[in-house]
Amino acid sequence: MSVVGAIGDWDERVRVFRSDDLDTFAVVTERFVVLVDTQMTLQNCQTILETLRPELATRGLLVVNSHQHDDHVWGNAALPNGTPIIALEASLSVAYDPRFQLSLEHKQREDSRFADVRIVPPNLTFTERFVICGGDLTLELLPAPGHSADQLVVWIPEIRTLLATDAAEHPLPYASETRDLEKLRSTLRMLQTLEPAVVLPCHGATSDAELLARNLAYFDELERRVNAGEMWSFEEVLRWMNLEPEKIAGFYRDFHKLNQQAMGAL
Ligand SMILES: [Zn+2]
């Protein structure tokens, strides 16, 4: 895992921790260090805590779970007991769902990196809006449903920075449940009204604020083609986006297929 933060083209109080195709964040405010997601393994989360040790010496630790997908929250198990873990209330039904535990056990049989993971659910939940007053920076936690029902984003107004988590993705986002596609599109439109200067998603290694518009344009074009009865292959999508296929993770092909199904093009 590498530390990208403090050298990116965004405010140095926002640190980015990158492993494989995943970025998670820490926002260092006057009062708190706020981790936004904990990565997928204890080791990665421990590395983040170790990296931030100087900052944590004089600040409280708060953790935000953007949503209960394994790559974002399995590192929770590395947190000191009693660490506040903030999430939307809808996260609890996922975290306590026996299927989440079963998926962990399945991964543990395949990969020893997950041997010491256990599911640690959020312990502070909200439904409308949660505000962390860090002193110099304010973190507004906002529901952003669509990718998942329990998805939240973090908006930092002082620096016009949006931690979009999985509500936006490069090259394209997707709805885990096909019925939620329209929620995902309206979330993207809502996020645009914030007029962010920097947008940091968890997948795609970008900070470009135009990401929201690009994601929306993709869905608009998909809808147009579906309504016209045209198939839109993944290769054509990448050409339309001016992207080189070898730079895009293969699973986006499946996400595009999911979006097509959700839009009614079975
Ligand atoms: Zn996700």
C-alpha cells in the first residue's frame, strides 16, 4: 500500500492511502483524524494508523464507514476497541447480515491475508446528516444511495472537496441492486449541486471534479442507446470515453453489464 496524500493536487490535510485499485482517506483536522474507510485487511489499516501516529498523538481518532462493502470496512478489525465508527443506519443490516460473515469465511479459505479479519460493525449511526466539527475543517456526512443503500459521501465545504467514496467511480459507477440505478443518477446530480473543486472517489485514482459530469453523461448515453434498441459494448464505451482498455480493470466490464441490465437492456 502506498501513501498518496499530501502530495496530490488537493489540500494536504486530506491523505490518500492506495492499495491495488482502492483509495481510502484520512482527513487531518485540528481536533480529529478522521479515517474514511479502513481498507480490506488489518495490515493495511494498521499501516494507515502507524503512518498517522504523529497526527494521532494530539488528536482524537474517528472512523467513517462509507458503506459495508468488504474492501472498505474489513480493516475495522484493526481499530482500537471503542473507536467511534460512524455510518448510515442502513449499514447495520448489512454488517449483521449472516451473508456478510459467510462471504468473509469464503475469502478466508481462498486468501490468508484475510485470516485475522472479523466483522466489526459501525457503532454510531445516523439517517439524515452527520457533521464532524474538526475546528479548521467541517466534514458533512451525507446519504448518497444508489451504489448501495447505505452509501454515504463526505463533503468538506472549506476546501470544496468531496470524498465521493463509491457514489462516483472512474471509469463508471454501478448500482449493486439494479433497481437502484435511478437513485445512483439522482445522487450524482445532487453531488453536482455542491459544486466541488476536488472529487476523490475510492476507485479510479482521480481527483478531477468533472468525474461527476462524466459519470452522468455515461448513464445518459446508455439510456439513449437502450431506448434506441442499440447494444453498447464495453469496448465501445471505452472508446467513447477515450480510454485505453489496458488501463481499465476488467471488472468494469461486469459493472457496465449490470448497468445495461438495470437500464432495461437485457
Ligand atoms: Zn462499494
